[in-house]
Amino acid sequence: MTVSSHLSLSVIIVNWNTRESLLQCIGALSDGGIPDSMEIVLVDNGSSDGSVEAVRSSFPQVRVVANDLNRGFAGGANDGVLASTGRTIVVLNPDIIAAPGDLLALQKYLDEHNDVGAVMPLLLNENGMTQDDYIRRVPTLAQIILFNTEVCRLARRSERLKQAFLQYPIRSTSEPFAVEQIAGAFLLTRRSLWEKIGGMDEAYRLFFEDVDWSFRVSNLGLRLMVYPGVRVKHTGGRSFTPDQECWIAARYCISMVVFFRRYRGLFRALLVAAVILVNAGAVIVANVVFRPFVRPSVRNTLCRHAAKQASIVKHFYRRWVRNEELELPLK
């Protein structure tokens, strides 16, 4: 699509079954009217909750791309970029609450720094606390062992380990700081860069598409920045229900192994898979051995952890032994 000569900012919201959050997100962006230099594009991935109808009714100025099927976050983001026209693009989750001024401030920062490939604000919980988990380091084998196994119960108590291997410390100053990856929940970048690296990799389906995208941008020698001067609310996790927790854990681990295979080599990918499966086996065995001897509350926790790990093992088997594509869960 030809880029408009006057349109500078395209806001792309990728949605799946989050109607109420979506309406709040668009409402905040259009409060007081959408600036002439900005457009909002909704990409709906086959929602069944009336999201498309609600947006068309309440916000007719929003351009809607209604997919019949769930194309995943990467596919939805790519569809939105193709349907938009601005020179700067912002990819948002529908559970983000941001004002137009927030986006324009980030765009101004990007325009003034040619060595920056993408920028994001600080994300806040509903209670105003910073969501540190969204400012993460690119995964390494050490990070997987420390924070993606049962060892994490100890590792997360150490701020030194967390800052060295998992996430960046949140500074008290408002000065922007460089990070290794930008969260897909709020990603602002240039259209020219998006097109240069080919957008997001749709092979991931869910999870790690933003890590992969960030990694490719960094490999071009461009910086990825967090701009603490802009803070937006992010409720998070509204697309999935609690009973899908096991599927989410399995899908995350599979995408993690795919990332390692592409950028760290087959040997390290196999090591990551081995760490994940050994941890899963240990949790499952612990549940069988200790469940009869612990109090009910601990027993319930053991069962829940074991169910999650069993789901990971099952999905690994389906994906790499039976070579089955894992569909996104229905809602």
C-alpha cells in the first residue's frame, strides 16, 4: 500500500476476543478526536465475541481488517501494516490504554534518533506498578535454567540474578535506556524498517515473534529503547482464560526452542529442549511421589504444576515427533 504523504502515524491493534478491553483502548486513543495525522487500524483474528461489530458501531472512523481465522499475533500485525499508510507504525495489544499524546511523544523521540530502530514506553499494571517482565533480556541457556525451571523459585529472590540474566532494572530517571528486545504489546517503529526486515515471522504463531523481530533489528546495528517519560496502562492476558494456562506454557516453550534453533544453533536448541523436558519429568515424578503425603493446598499446587508440565511434554511430542502444527485454542 502506498504511504500517504500527510499521514505520519498508523496505530495497529491486533485483537482476539477482547471486546471490552478493545473498546477501552480505542476510546482512549480517540478521546478528543483522532488527530488528522493518525489512523487506527484494527486487525481482528476471527473473534467470536462481537469485537468487530462493536468497533464498527462505536468507532466508524477505525479501519477494520476482519480475518476469518486466527492468524496469530505476527500474522495480525503484518496484516495491519499492509492495510495502513503512515510512515511510523505502532503495534498495540488491545489491553493497552494510551493517549494520542503518548504515541506522538514516542514518535518524536524516534524521529530525532536515527540510530534507534524501535521504542516502547514503560508498561504499568492497573495498580500503577511497572511491569518489569516486559523489559527482558534476550533468552540464553542460563536464563532458561534459572527462570524457566523449578529453580526459578530461588532465582527470582535474587535481584542480582534477575538483572544479570532475565530483565533490566527500572531506573528512577526518565532518561531512555537501551534494551535487547521490545515487547509486542507496544512497539513503535518506522515503516521502512518493518518492510526492510520483512515484518514479524508468522511461523511462531504465538510468543517470541517480538523477540525474533527485535533480534533482527539489533543485528542491523540499531538500538531498541524504552522511554520512561511515557507510561501507559497494560492489563495483560485478556485473550486467554485460566483453563488455557497449560496450552500457553507449552506454546511458549515450543516457540522458545524455535528461536534458539534459528539464532543459537541446533546444539543449543537441543539443550534447551532437554532442560525443559527434564524439568517437566522431575515435576511429574514429584507429583506422583509426594502428593499422598502433603496437605491439600500443597497437593493442589503440585497437581497444577504437573498438569502444566505434562502439557509441555505432550505438545513437544506432537510438534517434533508427529510433526503436527499446534492450533491456537478456541474460546
